[in-house]
Amino acid sequence: MVKSIELLAENILKDALKSGASDIHIIPHEKDTLIKFRLGNQLLPRYTLDQGDCERLISHFKFTASMDIGEKRRPQSGAFSYQDHDQKIGLRISTLPAYLNESMVIRLLPEQKQIPSYQLSLFPSTSKKLISLLKHAHGLIIFTGPTGSGKTTTLYSMLSETSEMVHRNVITLEDPIEKPSEAVLQVQVNERAGVSYAAGLKAILRHDPDIIMVGEIRDKETAETAIRASLTGHLVLTTMHTRDAKGAIYRLSEFGISWLEIEQTLIAVTAQRLVELTCPYCEDACSPFCYSSGSGKRGNVFEILTGRDLSAALKEAKGEHQNYHYKTLKDAIKKGIALGFIKESEYQRWVLNEGE
């Protein structure tokens, strides 16, 4: 048995940060518990604990994140900050009741300087197009992509820039707050305290916002919340988990949003992927001693539907026949590979495996 769970938790966090991990997985087995780190595209085993230590470790993280320690039958989520020397780390925690015990995943969100606007995408023209979306006075912009694709980083970088450079009042409504930021006013959803998405939005609208960020559209209520806010004359940014940009349009329709409301509010939909870049020194697999190895070897590619492209996608979603091609993620990845920026294996990972 480990004597100090606090010390164990701290050692695991420090090891994950030193290794450059993006997530910590605590996975219960019949006789023990496996702790894995996500490093890039791989989920690698790191520690093995007995069941007693696992339960104490999960309880410690839940307590620190102000979650209900006694509730093990339903999923929970929470967040807290961790200070490692002079670096502040945001931790987003998710629990899931499994067959044998609770499973927990901890997302590590190191506090870092916001990515400059010109570095948002691998291609400068795309970065300029993303920033130009913030010039709209009202409407809805949706950022889509799988977990770990960099949506949160992109969103906060854009919000920070518009808050500081254009001097606009930005308020976020999140569940939970993923990245503490001094550039925007952040509000956390708290159902037990009566701060739901609907109630939070009502209060935010009285706070003179220019831009509202709704953390994620995950159900009918949050979809209606985002649409309602954009219809009141505000610019609303939000995220959604779909395979591509066009999928967000179908998802809004599935949540009961009318086509008229979608057409009136939707300004743009983006889809992004975080891809592995080709190393200029090693070309294929990097040596552990390579200067450029690590997270710096990844970049974002985007698919952006706006203007004529968005109109074509809306008509296609409504079943109207279209013979119009807009640039997709597939095109962006193929372009990066042709220019020698992106590894060829990324085409297999993001295009062929997704059936595009």
C-alpha cells in the first residue's frame, strides 16, 4: 500500500507533465489498476496499482476537483488547477462507472501563452480566414473535431486575441471551465447552484457581452442556448464533436433546430485535426535525442465552411442536389503531404480510417 496518496498523485502528475502526456487514464482491472499516459497518438502503460490505492487515488482527485466522492454509479466531471514550479496546469477530470470500479481520465491543459493568430493553422491563409470570422457582429460559429484535436486551444487563442486587440467583451459559459484565462470572463455551469446553460445565458445577456462562448453543444438544451444567444444579436462561438464540418449542420437538425434558424444564425463551421509533422532532421521516426521531437512536431489543419461553401453544404444537408466541391480536411492533409510538411501516415489515420 502507498503511504501517501497525495504524494502518489503529485508524482503521477509530475511524471505526466515531464513526459509530455496529454491525458492520464486510470483503468480498473480485476486484480489491479493500470495507469496509462497518452503521448501523441499512443496510449502507453506507465504504472500498476492495487485496487485499494486506485480507489484512494480516484477519491483524492475527485475531492480536489470538488466532485461527489460518494457517487460512483453515474459519470461525473470536474476541474482544478495544479502548480508545478512556476507553471500552472489546468486539469479536467472525467469519471465513468465501469464493471469493476470507476474509471478516470485526466486531461492535462498546461497554461501557456496563447498561440499567435498566424500560427493557428499549418497554412497562413487558413489562419487569416479564421481570425476574419471574428469580425462578424452576430451569428454562430461552430468548431468541430474529435477529442484532442486542439479545438479548445484554437478557440481560446482566437478569443484572447479579439478581447485584447479589438477590445470586445468576451464571456464564456462552460461545463467545466477547461482553461482559466484572464483575457475573458468565464462562467461555470453549476446545476446544483441553479446555474444551468439556460439560466447562465440569461444572466450573461444582461452583462453587455460582445462575444459569447458556449463550451460545447452536447444536447438539445445547449443547441437551443447557442441559437438563442446568436439570435439576440451576439457573436456566439461553440464546439461540437462531429467527424467533419458538414456533420455539425446535421447534428443541429437532429437536436430540433429548424432549418430557418440554422440559416439565419450559422456564419461558419470549422473542422480541425492535429497532425504529425515531418521532422526536417530524421524524416520518419525521431530519435529520443532529436532536437525537434515532442509536441512541437504537430500542427493543425482545417476545413472551413463559410460563405458560398456553407450555402452549398446547407443545401446538400437539406437534400437539394449539389454539384459543388469545397475544400475538405482530406484536401488540406493531401496538400500538407505534397509540400512535405505532414507525414504520409496521417492520410491513413485521418482520411482512409474515417472513410472519406
